[in-house]
Amino acid sequence: MNQAEIKRKRTESLLRELIPEALSTLEDSRINALSVTEVLCSRGRYDARVFLDPTGLDEREQAEALKQLRKVSGYLKTYIKESEGWYKAPNFTFEFDDELDRISRIDTLFKKIEKEIGDAS
């Protein structure tokens, strides 16, 4: 891992902590309790894809939350710049992470297979 990759990973880790902290300061109940599952920064750290946990939200609520997050992205950038003393913060793109749902379905399938194998013996 070279120096640039280390800095990018450090930035991603820091953003994973700061974004939920910044969201919790907002009074909008649709977004202040969202949890961040992953943050991926571009090479130059100018852009960051923020993955959120969709647990407990239907598709309409997810769409509304994404719309609201786009509105407050300027506030998030300012919050992060001020809290870390950065000159610049990345541009954020928010997405809901469906990976957790996939993992859950795979776990369910494995348990089902395990049970069927156990019943067969």
C-alpha cells in the first residue's frame, strides 16, 4: 500500500465516523438516525460515495432520505471541514447499501441447507 492509498483509507475511515455525527445534529428525523456502512473516496479524495444502511426503510422512504441528503450535503461538507480543519471536503454521493440484505439472504439459505442436510442424515 503506497502513501496515497493510506491517506485515502484514513480519510474514508474518518468520514465514516464524521458523517453520522453530522447527520445526528440535524433535526430531520428521516436522516439523522441513518447509519453509514461504508465510504469510498476517489483517488484524489474529491468525491466520496457514502453507503447507508436501509434497514427499516421502504423504497419511498429511501428515495425521500436520498433527496434530503442531497439538500444537506453542503452542510455536511462544512461540518467536516470545520471539525477537521480541512481546506476542502469531498463531494458526497449517497446510496443505500443492499449488500447487508444479500448477506442476510445468503445466511438464510445456508441455514436452510444445513437443516436439510441435518434432517437427511
